[in-house]
Amino acid sequence: MSSYFENQPTPSEIKERMKGYSSWLEINLDNIGNNLRDLQRHTDTTIMAVVKNNAYGHGLVPVTVYLESQGVEWCMVAKLYEALKLREAGLNLNILSMDVLFTPEQYLSVVEKKITQTIYTREDADKLQEAAEKAGKHAKVFIKVDTGLNRVGVRHSDAVSFIEYVHKLSMVDVEGIFSTFQQNPEMDKEMLDKLLTVDAGLKKKGINIPIRSMASTDATFHNPDGWLELVRPGMSLYGVYPEKKDLSAPVDLLQALSLKARIEYVKTVERGEGVTYWGKFVAPKRMRIGTIHAGFYDGVPREMANKGRILVNGVYKSSLGSVSLNHYLVDLDGVDAEKGTVVELIGETGENTLSKTAEIAGWMTYSLLNHLHANTPRVYYRGGEPVALLDPAH
Ligand SMILES: Cc1ncc(COP(=O)(O)O)c(C=O)c1O
């Protein structure tokens, strides 16, 4: 178990540092824990936590350390550097990397660091065997089977002979086979059948693969047949229902992330004055306006121009004008605010959740999370207290 949380500043030190932040993200780890337990209860299947893309913006290391402390035994990353970062942080859980490898050093490092590598070609299998021989350690792999997404993977019709080939390699251990659904119910049924046919073909040859996996959030919600030995939730783990139809899923998820910022400057503009680039907003009357030190650098979509919902002292106010790289303006009519006032740009609940913000912007929730800047400080909470900090200045 990593000592990550023990080596963090104290809650009062974190609160002190936060006083100087102009924009930051707050991550409620208890909510991620709630979602994990709810997904476990719902599927009664092993969970592979998808922590790729900086844990969907939530911060790779603290989130994965927390998940491991909650009993998660598997996680998935998209990039080899993410897997290496987790090992550097002292994490021992199983890591499935879906990255592609190009250099001999990369093959060697996945073996050395006990990272489970996604493969689907003989070339990759042979290179891993070579690296494993060199390192004197077995390589671990999941084989990606293409059941109809036509993105990557060994074609389902070629999968049995390919997996048989890998299975025979003395230093490469096949831990699992997996595939990704199209998320189209008719097609998904066929895709599952194809993976099960591959598995049956392998069993006939006496090859038993311990783990079969197909489900990401969509199938975790709606397709119990697709759960198999391991489900791979990403969005749902972070408490986001990717689409409106998902709200009917029998789980009770809690969004874990909020984006906060401070007002930098309060001013009054006169009726008829243009505000922000291109005069994107024209004041219909004399108005008090607050300029917030946050913008599309942090991940606020530019499509929120004049449409954002910003919580100021308990009241949702509209954003005004265009979203700049580092500035975002809010109507302060009827609310108290001054330099330093904390406002909420994305909230766990209310009018500015991730889903509602994405809907206003015309973005997917996935895009919204993946545009949160890695340098925006992140503060992690448990039991209402800040317990960890990711701060580029330290
Ligand atoms: C292979 C794979 N499995 C699982 C997931 C998780 O998807 P979701 O966030 O929809 O749960 C992803 C994310 O794109 C993925 O690429």
C-alpha cells in the first residue's frame, strides 16, 4: 500500500495554501468510494477502475492510491507513462495498459514494472517474449479481441489461433481477453457472442483464460450478460451518467469533482457597454460584474459564453461574454462578492454539474473531463477535510 496520503500536508496547511489559489478542482474521494461500492453491489463482478487520462481529470495518483486502499485490484491506463507513474508512487495493484509500444526499452519496462500489456499482434507477443527473457521475468498480457468496433484488436475470427500462439510462448502469461462494445444494443449482443465463441474455441483446445472483459460504463449499467469476470467502469466511477438514458440505471452515483475559482476584480459597467472580446455581451443596464481568474485554460468550454451557471454565495448567476483563456465573467446583480470570493464553476450538484455543463456547451461529458488542465491544482477531500493536494507550484 502506498504511503501517499501519509506524506501529504496537514488539512490546515492545505487550507492555508488554498487561500492563494485563483482556480482549483476539488475531488471528493468519499463519492468515488460510494460509486465504487455501488458498482460492485450492482455487478458483483471484479472492477477494473479506468484511471486513464489522468483519472478522467481527477488526478491519476491520488485517485488510484485511494481506489487501491478501497480494495480495487485492477486499474486501466491509456499511456505507458501513466502506468510507470503509478509504480513510481509505490502502487502494487494490477495495471492494464492499453498503450502501443514502439521501442525495446518500452517492452522491457512493462515487463520490469509488472504492467499488464495489451497485445493483439504476433510481433508484439514476440517482442514481449524477448523482453521477458532478457529481464528474467514473465510478461503479463491481456489480448484485445476485435469483435466489431474495428478499432484495434485481433479480429475475432483469427483470435483463437493467435491466442494459442501467445499461450505457447514460455515467458508470456495471458491473464485476460477483452473487447470493447460499440454501445449499440443489437450490435453489442453479436459482439458478446463473438467473444464467447473465441473463449469456447480456446477451451476446446484446453486453454482457459482466467479473465474475460467487455463492459465499460454503458454495459455495466445496461447489459448484465456483458459483465463476465471483470467490468471496466470509467465515467460511472467518477459519478457521471454519460447520457440522459443512463439516469435510469439502478445505481446511485455521486459526482466527485467540482471546479472552483476566485473573483479577481469587481467593477460596474454602464448600459450599452460591450464586455469581453468582440463585445460578446452588451450590458442592457448598469451592472456589477465580477471577473473570475479561470477560463478555458482550466477547461471551461468556450461554448459557455453568456451561458455558464456560476454559483456565487449560494445563487446561480449567468456568465457574461466570451470565455477567455484565463478570465471568465459573472453577473453579480443581487449578490455580495468581492476580490477573493470563491465561486463554483462546476458543482457536484445543482445547475452546473458536469452533465449540465456539458449539455450547455454541447460537449460530451467525456470531453469536458478530459479538458481539465493537469496543472490546475487539485484538492482531495475525505470526511469533508482536505487530505491531499496536487499543486504544480510544489
Ligand atoms: C478499453 C476501455 N475500457 C473501458 C473504458 C471506460 O469507459 P467508460 O468511461 O464509458 O466507463 C474505456 C474508456 O474509453 C476504454 O477505452
